[in-house]
Amino acid sequence: MRYKATMNLLSRQRKARRSELSSRSWSSQGIRSLSGGDGMKIIKNKGLSSIFERMILILASFIVIGRLIIWKFFKDAGVLEKVNMSNIVISFFIFVVVFLYLIKLFIEKGPLPRTVIDLPLKIFLFICGASVFYSADSNISLGSFIVLLSMVGLFWVLTGCLNTKERVKSFIKFLIFAGVIVAVLGIKEYIFYCNINTNINSNLLSSSQKIIFYMAQTKRVGSLLGWPNVLAAYLMLLIPQAFILYFVEKNRIQKVLFALAFLIMVAAMLLTFSISGWMCFFIAVFISMLFYKKVVGTDDGGISFNKLLIICVIFFSVLGSTVVLNRVKDRGASNLIPRMKYLTTVLSVINEHPLRGSGLNSFQVANRRYIYSKTEGYSMFVHNSYLQMWSEVGILGVLVFVFILLKAVESSCRLFKKLRVSEEGLVLMGLLCSVGAFMLDNIFSFTFLKPNIAFFWWVQLAILLAWIKVIGPKEDRAAAKGPKSNNNPIIVTAIFVVLLLVCSKRIYVSDHYLFKGQRVFNSGDIEGAYRCFMIAQKENPMNGKVPSALGVVAFQRFAASKDIKFLNDAEYNLKKSVNMMPLAPENFQMLSRVYYLKGDKVKAKEFFDRFVELEPYKHI
């Protein structure tokens, strides 16, 4: 028995020895394969992928800075020219970043980024794209659709590249840093306005100077965003995150920096004196705190909820009352009168096309027939983004957009209930508060529709959904990554992005020569203006403003030479512009003059009556 036991022991030892040698052999093979085979390729690919993603995020950061300062590069341009040119330039660079990201996905054969709002977002983009074909001004709608696609493209890239906690938090910190710079410039602007002379005739000022004059009179700051309400919306996206990061960060220096950032941005927001901004911000904070209390309780993690609630109520009451009293003292109820007319106008446009709308961003054209005087009711925007969106893309478009917002909020709230008080949960609450405040603000404002601030909304939404993907349950993260791609969707998307790059470039060049031609025309160089307008028409044949400008040039040529061919050219171009912009009154006014000079008084009266219908008081 002893012999048998000894043999069994030796047998087990030999088996263990063989197993050990086998494992060493396999491990050495594994090391060799990783050092020279497919394993090393995987490691290298992951490393290159990470570097590529960081490069894309750096480019995205430059685009964020560019969005804030780009209008500074168009010093000699008017307000409309600055807006159009800056929007299309930023869109072009965003499409470049999207194309680079698609190249990365193509090389890796990786999946396209996925979020919880993918399907409704695609439906919304389809509705907006379809509206271009029946818009009151197809050129405006096409340009606006390209700008919208660029912002959604950046949103899509950020949700794919912000795939770790560190990246998301770093990007949030970068945005807060940019927000502090904007806030400091706003405070500096207020000091400048306090020392400026406002006892001048504003009618002698240009459109850009009138905006500065208004803000100087009211002592309201706009900083790099150009308008007080827009600056308030921008800051309300960042203030909650600076506040939350003060509690999340462990480093004392960072705590102090975030506290200073919070105070500086609050001070700048106070100087906007935006009643709707402060009111919506307070409501969003209050709702967020009530939700926090329901999920977490009144006292968790050393935070006394009741004390915090009292402090917030006092804080916002003091600042809010300061804002309201300042505005009432300065302006009274005068700014409410045109806003009521804006609402009346948008309801009239909705009543005309309740289902399909008048076309993306065409409200500035479609509303002219309902406006009696530009000084009393004309506006490119209604102070309610949801109503204006209804008037432009129809009831289905606005319902899908609201569903996108609610879906993002619902996903955030559901995840916060699981996280409760934690670093991830607090950051999520800060993002949710920012998004909620912005959504409420658009009941009284138009920041969803103004590209220079809507850009930051899409960035913020991307950060929120990226954070949800990063910290969510493992099964949700696996579903969000999706299956391996066969590259067909990536190739199709890349081709589409290249087309958008070409299209945005042509629109930019066309607008550049259109505005340049207008300046040359005003200087008296008719032939130089004609050459500029012809280049603009060649680059973008859909731009209805170009044939209108060519018609005016032809009319001036006729006035100088009395050659009837120029009058015929004016008729041809103006009719072409009418077909492209059926609600532009200046075309009907010019056509009335053309037919009067040609001796056709019936048509002259017909077009003049149409002009009066669109601009009832302008002919007086």
C-alpha cells in the first residue's frame, strides 16, 4: 500500500511538472506572438486609435474657440454678413473633423457611434432636409440645414471620442476655462459701457454699431456671444458644472479654481440682466434639487439638503430681483410689446402651414407679410424656439425635437437613480441641470435656433450622452458600442460629408462675393459689382439674392445708358429672383419700376400691389 501511494504521488508530481512546462511554453508563445504577430498589431492599433482620437478632440477644441471668436475676423462686414460667413466657415472645419474621424473608423473597421437618440435625431434631420424643397427661401434653408448637419456631426464625433471618464471631465474643464474667459471679457465690457457716451443719435449708426449702442444704453453685456440673452444662455450651460466640480475634485487648488470660475461666470450672467435667463436657470436648479432630494434623501454624504435649498433660494432671489428691477427701471414694459407681436406673427405663419411649416430658418422671410413695420414687429427670431420651429419644420418636426430632448433627460434621470451620491452621479446632475435650464430658456428665447449658441448646446448634449455611455451599466455600454462595421456605412457617410464640404465651400464663396459686390456697388463701381455678382451666381445658383442684385445692377446700367437690353436683363433677373424668393418685397418694387419704364402700367400696378402687400408701410 505504501508503495502504491508513493507511485501515485510521483505520478501526480510528473503531471504537475508537465502542466507547468506546458503553461510556460504557451506563455512564451503568447509573448512571441504579441511581440511580432497579431497581438502587437492590436496593441499598436489601439495606441494609434487613442492618439487619433486625442488629435480629433484637440481639433474640436480649436473649433470651440473658433466659434467664439470667428466673427472678429470679419471686421468690415455688416451683422448679417458676419453671421452668414462665420456659420459656414465653422461648418466647413467641422466637416473636416468629421471626415478625419470617418477615416479612423474605416481603418479600424470600427462601428459608428451610437446613442439613445439616434433614431429620432435621424427623423428630425430628414424633416429639416425635406423642408428645403418647399421653403419660402430655399437658399436660406439649405445653408441652415448644412449648418445644422455640421453641429450634429460634431455631436456625433464627440460622443465617439469622449469614451473615458478622464476625457469627458477634461473636456468639461476646457469648456469651463473658455467660459471664464468669455465672462471676464463680459465684465470688462460692462466697465467700458459705463464710460461710454450714449447721448448721440442712433439713426446715424450702422447695424453693428446700433447693437453696441443698445447694450451701452442698457448696460447689458454680450461679450463674445454678441447679445445679452445669448451670453446668459451660454453661461447657464457651464455654471452648474463649475459648481459640481468644486465638490467632486479632491485637489484644493482645483477646488479654489472652480469656485472662482463659478463666481466669475455668475457675475457675468448677472450683468446680462436677462430676466428669462435667470428665471429659467433658477427653475432648473430648483427642479434638480427636488429630484436630488427624491432620489437621495434630505441628508446624505454630509450634505444638508434643507440648508443648501435655503442658500440657493436666497442667492437666486437676491440676484434675480436685482436683474428684474434693473430692467424695469431702465426699459419698463417696452420690450414686451414687440415680443407679443412676434408671437402673433409666428402664430399666423403656423396657421398657414401647420403640418409642414414654411421651411427651415425661413421665418425671417415667411413672416414679412404679417409685419406692419420692422421697428415694431420684425424679427429673424421669435422669443420661443419651439413655436418658431413649429412654423418652420411643422408639427411633426417640433414634436420629434422635443422627444429628443425628453429622451436625453429621461436617460439621465434613470441612470442617476442608480448612481445616487457618487462622483459620477454628481457630474451627471450638473450636466442635467445645464441641459434642463437651456431647454426652459427656449420657451422665452431663441437659442436653439441661433447657430453661435446652438453649437454649444449640441456640444453639451454630446457630453451628457457620452458621460451616460461611459458610466452606464456594462450591458448598456456594450449595446452602445455596436457590432463591427463592414465599412459600407462609413464609406457612404464619408461621401456625404465630402459633398457637404464642397457645398459649404461654394456657399461661403458665393456669400463672400455677394457681400463684396454690395460694398463695391455702394461705392459706385457698377461694373466691379457686376463681376462679383456673376462669380457669386456661378458658385451658388440657388442663391436668390444674387439675381436680385444683378437685376438692380442692370437697372442702374439702363439708367446710365438708356439701352433697352439692360432693362430686359433687369426683368429677367428679377423674375428669376421672385421664383426663388417669392416673399422678397424689394423684387416686386423693382419689377414695378421696370414695367413702368417699359410702358406696361398694368403689370407695374400688379407688382406694386404685391410689394405693398408684403411691406404695407414701406412705400409711404
